[in-house]
Amino acid sequence: MMRLLLRRLRRLSPASGRSFSGLPAAQVRRTFLDFFRDQHQHLLVPSAPVRPRGDPSLLFVNAGMNQFKPVLLGTVDPRSQMALWRRVANSQRCVRAGGKHNDLEDVGRDGTHHTFFEMLGSWSFGDYFKEEACRMAWSLLTEHYGIPADRLYVSYFGGDAGSGLSADRETRDIWLDLGVPVSRVLPFGLKDNFWEMGNTGPCGPCTEIHYDHVGGRHAAALVNAGGSELVEIWNLVFIQYNREADQSLRLLPQFSVDTGMGLERLVGVLQGKRSNYDTDLFTPLLDAIHQRSKAAPYGGRMGAAPDAQVDRAYRVVADHVRTLAVCIADGVHPGMSGAELVLRRILRRAVRFCAEVLQAPPGSLASLVPIVAQTLGDAFPELSREADRIADIIDENEGHFLSSLQRGSRLIQRTCLRTDGGPFPAAAAWSLHRDLGFPLDLVDLMLEERGVQVDRQELDRLVSHDQKMRAEQQVDARPRLLPDVLSLAALRHAGVPHTDDGPKYRYHLENGRYVFPACRATVLALYDGRALVPEVGPGQRCGVILDQTCFYSEQGGQSHDRGYLMSGCLREVLFSVEAVNRAGGYVVHQVTVPDHLRTGDQVELHLDQAHRLSCMVKHTATHVLNFALRSVLGRSVQQRGSRISADRLRFDFSMKGLLSSAQLQQVDRCVRDVVSANQDVHTLEVPLRLAGAIRGLRTADEVYPDPVRVVSLGVPVSELLDGGTDRETSVELCCGTHLLQTGSIQDLVIVSEKQQVKGISRIVAVTGQDAVQARDMGRALSQEVDSLSARLSGSAPSSLGSALQFSKEASALSDVVDNTPVPQWQRRELQVRLRAMLRSIGAAIRKLEARQAAESAAALLRRHGQTELLVDAVETDSPSVLMKTVNQLSAAAPLSHVMLLAHQRHSGKVFCACQVPKDSPALAASDWAVALCCRLGGSAGGSALVAKGTGSSGDITEALRWAEDFARKKAGR
């Protein structure tokens, strides 16, 4: 009775507190974060970058929970700050384009879809659950934002008999207790109100809060109906189950809450706008677009309304430039694969709408970046810091695409005229995509505007074939055997201690050689891919968890160690370690067991010491390279990724263009100075807070443990902490295995430097003997180029044969220089010299060919005179000389139909070239050449005036006779 009375009182009570109608977007965001921090003790954590951290299943961060997956999956490093989080809140920047969640093609068609958006989120990890989450949400919306309660509806999970799940009545009752009328608390099924991370993993029921834009009515029937009048604004997920591989559900040992509310939609509600594009998140951009375009002002029209296409273009450009700015600031640049390819599609869509629909001049898209920084910079200050760089990258990519856009538009126009209203050929659409870089959805869009549809079935076949070919080229990697969230919880519940991997750092130098002490361990757990088991049998793959290990697990860009385990009782049986990974503080050694292995068994761990040492060399060398790049290029250079393996190192860094040859040599000298100085490599575990204050510290986009390992060169970490030195040196947060002295690197050579995408360069380098060999090869190739240059300078080629031989030698040497590991600065210099030689030889060849062609043409004219039909053979090995001879004959006798053949007696091959007068309608050169060459088993091509081809024949006389007869018949002579 008392509960019923409270419900009635709540329904009658007006929303307390100030009404925030018309609240600016920045204040909406701030109110959300302040509410959870100040009133409910949530820790505010920064937004993660839109490039996912260590999650290959995602192209972009597309939800607020992405960065918290390690917590939800139980794999979080127990030494990290994240492992201590219980209540957190943030505003996460998200991108939904490509992959499972893809809003790209819907952007612009309505007022709510975006490729970039902000997700306001709050989380509880094993702290509060359903009641507190619902109360917080209701309080924020109705009391702090002032949204009238009679505009809100809530949905909850109504159960699913097929899954054996009962209705979430607990959540239903919570809403009723908060005063929501029973007619506004609505049950829905799995599709709408049950959240799942993936096919397997954490999941649970959710409850959603919906807002009615109209109000003053009963609109329960419109909840989840897909209309624009009643929209979902907040989703509260209660993560309490784990979906197993067999699709069954098991309760999680720790329940969590994950709530998400899109900022753009919430601002629309609070500012009284049905379309997000009418809010202050977008209106400054729309105004700026209008100022730069020749279009009418934005009018908000949609669908089939007049000028709706122009307003759609406004929305697309405003959305896409936000996405481009945020992604580029986070290190994702337009490129050719993965997330970079998706961003390239977004940029090209925006450029096309800007140029063709809004008729804005080149550079307009990039000029919008400061407006994006102005509207989002208070939440994401990196946008303001990086605004100039972002604009440069957009501008450069826009310029590249505009020329392709013009060619593509002309091709579409011509093809549409040829098809005369029929389907657009799939081959033409695929050519636009493959050859000109048009995203297929952009092709569809351009055809849609012309009222034309592509041959969808054939295009799908071409796309499917391309995907199949790409899949076949990819190496089939075996899946990792990592314990799932329930198995990790079972380990913790059973008191299994985290793996002590300190022994991986316990090595020392002895008489100039690295010594890796033996390591003995006990098998604490075995994971067979489904569950923890006490024993595995012969041939079975499993994950082995030990009490301690000297093996390095893959992390921080460094490859895992290799080696084997040896059972204490079966010393002749070796358990080869295929991979080493970390999960929730446990190091998991992946093995395929040749014999029985049980928990409690004693094992000896044996490293592949050569592999480990090579990785140590490459990792320390990477730190030296990072320091050298910063010394040469300045502090603005940022690491964008690295990969360290036993054979080479790869290092990605921010750079507008390629390094010059001089800069590469400067970096080379800096690296060699550090190596030759044989500096000591210092390491120390330091509280994360203190480490962050070290001057000159280099960090990567990773979640670091606390305390964290600091690695410095030449200067002890303790001195750097005390601030007792002004010496510039390499100092980084790093968990990798390193050399003890830099001299062990011996040498480092950059053998490649390329721009992966605009603004990101990738260096590949080798060390040790590989580096010595690269320098030796560089010197040898330099001598070969010197020798060829001297021969050319000594005497210019006097005959076409000798000139062609020089060209062949220079081209072959150029290929060797391109594909041999040599210092990159030296490769660049040798390539410049070889290109100059090839230009000089090419000029000589053209001159000699013209002279030879003139001699042949003069001889033929003396033999045949001015005749209407000239068919003959000439002695030459050069198709170019043959064509030039035909051209000179036609110039001397413009009314002649000329065909010349050159028979290569050693191979039987026949070169053919022909030319006809401009007013020769009866005989086209292409028809003449194709007819003869097809008869000779070859092929030909060209225009109505000039053509050439090849074939094979043992009897050139018969071929000449047939060609002459063909021409006479065609000409009617």
C-alpha cells in the first residue's frame, strides 16, 4: 500500500530543479559528467582514441564500452589503474562506419544518423546494479535536465521462452517504484532489450528510456517502432550472463552496468529539435558550409522535397568533416585498407558532395576544420592542437580525388548515354571503384541521382570474387587459446596466483655473452579452449598457466618468446611453445602436447635464446631510433605504432612527407653515435604518477600498469626522476625485454621508409650482421652505378643495339637497387642517379631510332615511290623503329595506306605497324592490323588511323601477300 502511494506521489510531483531547455551542447556534456562525478562518486576517464587499442575485431571504437572490454572480459592487467575502477563515466568519441555497425550510407537521409558521435556513458564494475542505475538515470533526466516525466517511456526485457530467459521483472518494478506509470513501462524481446557483446561473451538484459517529441498523448505504441517522433535516448545494460560457445547462458561472477546516451540526440531533445543537425553541434558548420558554397542556405529538407538533395549534401559534409577531423587527430588517416580505407571513403563522399552538389571551391572541406575544433575542442583539445595538420591532410587528399571525380563523372555520363535507360554495367562500376578509387556506395549515389541502377547481381559477383581472392591471400592464423571470463573468474576464486613473469628480466652479461638462467615452474591450470581441465592428452592444444615463467608474452609491439617446456618426469618429451599471451594477470603458454600434462606437474622452461636476444636487440634499437628521429625532426614527432620481431623492426611515426636523404643520414649518424658509445640501458619500476613527470618521456597509446617500467639510455632512471640532469636521452615507458648495453646492437640500418597514409611514415630497419650486410650491399651497388655511369660518360652509344643494351643494364640495376636491403638514404641517391641515366639513354635511343627509321623510310620510298598501297618488310628488332618508319612514310606519302612487318627470325615473332590516310573510310588501320595479327595467332589494337600488333609466322612473304590482298578487297581496288 505504501509503495503504491509513493508511486502516485511521484507521478503528481513536477520535475524539481531548474529546466535546462535550450542548454548549449557543451553544458549538456558537462552536466552529465559533473552529475556522475560529484553526486555519485564516478571517476571521470578520458575518451579513448577512435582507433581501438589491441582489438582487431573492430575498425573503430563504436561504443563507450570498447575501452572497458578488458574489465568486462576479466583480462585487465591487475597492476593497471583500470583494474581498480568500480564507478566510471566519460564522453567517448565513436565512429560507426564500416564493420557490423555502419551508418555511413544513411547519413544525410535523415536528421539522426552520423558516422561520428559522442557517447555519454556511465559504468559500474561489480559495484551498484539495476536499482541505482535506474535511479541515477531518472534523476539526471527529469531533475537536472528538466525533461518532463510525462514525455518519457521505458522499455525492459520481457523474456524469451526459446532461450529459457524469464522477464526482467526486477527492472520493471524499479521503474514503477520511481513513479513511471505502468502504461509507460513496456516489455520487449531479445532484439530490442537484450544486449550481447558478440557471438560469445558477456551479455544481459537492458532497459531503455525513450522520449516523445510531441507530448500530451499516450504514445506507447510508438516505442521501438522506428519513427522520428518517439526516440530512444538512453540505454542501460545489465551485464549478468556469459554467452557460451554452445549458446547457453551462465551467470557471471561479477555483475556490471554499462549505460550509453548519444550526446547529439540528447542535445536535440533539450534544445527542442527533431533533427540533430538543427542543434548548436552542427549549425556553426552548416553556416560555414553555406558561406563557402554557391548553394542556397540550409533549409532542413529531407526525402523527396524540392532541393532536398542540397540539404542532404549539407548534412553529409557537416557529419563527415567531424569524422575526418576526429579520426585524423587520433592517428587514423585516409588510406588503402581497414579503418584507413573507410576514412578514405568518407573523405571522398564529402569531397563529391562539396564539389558537385554544393559547388564549393577546392579547399572548402579543409577550411571547416577550425569550426569542428571550435564546437568540439573543449571536450577533445587535441582537435585544436592538431587543426593545421588535420586541414593539410584533408586538403591534400581532396586534391588527389578531385581529378578522379571529374574523370569518373564523365565516364558515368557517357556510359549512361550508351545504356539508354538500361542498367548501369557492373564492370564499369567496378572499374570506377578499382581504378579511380570511387567507393561503391558513392557510385550508387551518383547513379541514383541520375535515376539509374547498377546491375546489382553482377556487381555483387565481382565484389564477392574480389573478397574471395583477398581472403585466399591472407595467412590462416590459428586462434589464440585464452581463458574466457568465467574461467578467469574460476582461477581467481580458486586462489590461483597471478603468474610471476619477473624471471623474463633475469638475464646478465658474462664475458660479453648474455646468460639466461634456467627456470622451473609448476603447472597451475590448463585451458582446453572451452574450460579449465585437470589434464590434457596427446595431440591436444591447450593453454598452460604456470606459477612463474621466463617467457615474454606478446605485448607492447614485441613478439612473444619461443622455446619449449620439458616435463620433470618425461625429460625426453618437449612441449613446443607456439604462442605466449596475457589474460587478467595470467601468462598463457599455448602448446600442442605430445604426451599427457596435468595440473601440479613440474616443468622446465627453455627459451630459444637466439630468438630472444634478437628481439632484445630490435627493441632497444627501436628506442634508439625513436630518440634519433626526435633529435633530428623535433619534439613534435609522435610514435604511431611499432612491431619488433627477431628479424627486423618496424616503426610508424607522424611525418607530413618522406624524410629527405640528408635527414635519413642524420638519423643514421645519431643512431651510430648511441650504439658506438655502448650506453648502459637502465630500467626501474616507478609509480605511474611519478613516471609521467619525467622530462622528455615518450609514451604510446596504451594502458600502462602501475607501477610502470621505465627504460632509459645512458642516464639512470633515478637521476631522471630527481631532475638532476639536463642531458637529452631516450626515456620511455616499456615492458619489453632490452639489452643491457647499446653496443650489442652492433649497427642499425634503415632499409625502407614509406608513407603508409598521408602524415604517417613507416620505417623498417635491420640490425647486427643484417645491417652490416646492408651497408656492404649499398657500397657494392654504388660501385656498379659508378661503373655504368663512367661507361656512359666515356662514349655515348653509337648504335641502337648498344643503346638498348645500356638501357637494359640500367633498368636491371634499378630493379636490384629497389629490392635489395641497403641504407634507405643510399637507395634514394642511387635511384636519382639511375633515373637520370635512363632519361639520357632514352633520349639517345629515340634519336637513334628516328635516324634508323628515316633511313628505312627513304629506302622504301626509293623502292615503291608514291603509291596508294605500300606493304613491305623491314629489318629491325625494335617495334618502336617499325612504328616510326610507318609514321615517316605516311608523312612523306600522305595518301598511302602503309603496313610494315618486321620478322624476328630467331623467334618467329612478327611485329606489325600500319597507318592509313585521314579520309580512308573503307579501311581502318585497327581493322587491318587486327585481321592480320589474328591470322598470325596474335593480337593488335589502335585507332582508325594508326595501329600495331604482334603475331608469329615462319613465312613472312605469305603474310605480306595476305595483308595486301585484305587491303585491296576492303578498298574495293
